[in-house]
Amino acid sequence: MNLIAKTFQGLEDELAKEITSLGGREVRVLKRAVSFTGDKALLYRVNLSAATALRVLVHLFEFRFYDQKSYYRQMREFRWEQHMHVDNTFAIDAVVQSKVFPHTRMAMYKAKDAIVDRFRDRTGRRPNVATREEDVRIHVFVKDRKARVYLDSSGSSLHLRGYKRRVGVAPLNEVLAAGLLRLSDWDATLPLIDPMCGSGTIPIEAALMAARQPVNALRSFGFMKWLSFEETIWNKVYQQAMDEAIEADCVILGGDKQARMIEVARANATRGGVERLVHFEHRDMKDWDRNGNPGVLLFNPPYDKRMEEADVRAFYHDIGDILKQNWQAHTAWMITANLDALKFVGLKASRRIPLFNGPLESRLVRYELYKGRKEGII
Ligand SMILES: C[S@@+](CC[C@H](N)C(=O)[O-])C[C@H]1O[C@@H](n2cnc3c(N)ncnc32)[C@H](O)[C@@H]1O
């Protein structure tokens, strides 16, 4: 099978490494995605365990067309009945850049008509288009006069791990958190601390990574509703991934100044099965007592559009002071989309990694906070 896993811009290399270690072949880095080949077991494994994948698509077919008619005809000629049942509901996503279609919706409607018409001709009945929670999700990419068609094996986005029921105002996306951890090179030998942990995403993802637990063991996937789903293969893949988990021995801490968020983070960690590995404290970032003990900080400060510009700048300035004074001997990684406020931290970053949090251009920056020194240096 030819497969494509999607991710955030800036995490492609991390995803490629994960897919390679899970057994993917012919792994190639694309923009916001990684292409690879593999069998059904690999497809299931990547959905279950690749922490930096947002969704995994299976290539079905591709064709050239001249006009809307030839596009419709070729869509209709494909043997859809091999992939879905007339009783399945389906949905189509399309990304279209072509003069043949005045707008994206037109390419979606034509594809939908082709599938419905094929089933109606063959069975006298038609599958229904779902508005949500469809059985089968189809992705169509149209560029000029070429169409590529994929099946979405994940269903809902893979950041929906299943451990979060409650979140704060601006929870970090789980896939992004997993990517930040991999970019930070944290290897579980030093303590990891998120002093602004909100709903606990970073500590929970860190614990899953340290314990080598499959990140998506709590959820179901689109491929489970496919005609081709093989439960015995899935059970084997699942069991193998669970058996590979280890008893991790590391320190992972989360803190937040809001008591309510600490309750939420604890509940999420319990649901994620990692409560033994993470410890949450209701505490302001400036009140931790870890000065001089080596460790890694990873956090995303609030990014609140309602905050006045001067307040945001002052807030980032305070973060810089707190890092210098209270977190010596730590490496601090911080991600933010507020590139202006970042300048006010007042520390020299030893790395700046551009990333996209969805459409938001962000930076992951690293500050080395040397012991006994008041400033971070390169
Ligand atoms: C953008 S949210 C973090 C989201 C988190 N990563 C998650 O996945 O839910 C920022 C958090 O920082 C907390 N916060 C703000 N100032 C703080 C401070 N001085 N000390 C500790 N926590 C703080 C807020 O209460 C908020 O929960």
C-alpha cells in the first residue's frame, strides 16, 4: 500500500523517524506529510503508535481528466464496492487547484455523485453522505487536470487520543506536544517540567513517550469500519504495541497557577493511564524550588488575544526573569505564536525552530540557563 501520514509543518522529520522505526518502507518527507509504503499491519500500527501523525491516508487511485465529465466518469469507474458497503455513510474532503472546477465544492459534489450513481446502478440503493461521524472518509486532491484519491484510515484526527475530556482555554494539540518533546531531545534521564501545564498535554505525552505506550490505545479508527478490516491483524498489532510498553523510571512534573487546571490535568493523566508517572502541583512558575537541579522545561505560555500588547510584553519579560532567577541549571524550551512578545524575554535563544500550530506561525526556542549565572548564553 502507498500511504501518506499528515502532520504539522516543522514535524515532518520527526514523523519520518517514527514511521521508519515502526517498519515503514520508502519513507519520504513531504510538506506537512510523510509518504511511505507498508502493509495493513503497518497501517494499523502507525495509527495506533505514531505520536506525531495527524491522520493516515491510503492511496486508492489516480487519473488525468480533461473536463468535469471525464473526472466524473473516472470517479464512477472505480470499484468503490471493494472498499465500502452501500449501507455505509461516507464523506468527501477535497483540496482543489484546477481551472476545471470553479470551486472546491464542485469537485466534491461530482465525486459524491459518481459514487452514489455507481452504487445505485449496481444495487438500486444509494449510500448516504454523512455530515459527521461517517463510516468512510475519502480525500480527493486535484491539481490542474490530475486527481489523486485516498481513503482516510484514521477517521477523526489522531490528536484526539481519548484521554482528554476537559481542557483549559488554549490546550496544546497532542500531536504538537509529542513533536515538541521529540525536537527537545528529552530522553527521560533528566526531569521534565511543564510549569504552565494547563490540561497536562505535555506531561502526559512525555509519560506516554517514556513508557513507550501507544498514544492512541484508547480510541477507535476509521479503518475499523472498512470492508477490508481484519480484526485478527488489528488484535495482534494492538497486543504487540501494549507488550512493548516499559516500566519507565523518570521524573515528569506539571504545574499551573490555576487549581482548577491541576484537577483537569490529573483527571486527564488518569484517563491516559500515566498517573503514576506524572506529578502535578498547583503552583506559580516562580514558586518552584528546583533552582540549580538539572532538568528540562517545556511549556507554552498563554497566548491570549484579549491581553493588551503591553501586558503580553511585560508577561514575557517576567518569564525571562523567572527563568534566570529560579530555574538555573535547566534547559528551557518554550513555544509561542507571539513572535513580538518573544523578543521581551531578554534571554539569548540557543535554538529557534520554526513550526506551525495549524495556521499559526510559531517558534520553539531553547534557552540554556547556566548554574550560578544570571543569563542564558549561546
Ligand atoms: C496556553 S496554556 C497551556 C496549555 C497546556 N499546554 C495544555 O495543553 O492545556 C497556559 C497556562 O499557563 C498558566 N499560567 C499562566 N501564568 C502562569 C504562572 N505564572 N505560573 C504557572 N502557570 C501559569 C495558565 O493558567 C494556563 O493554564
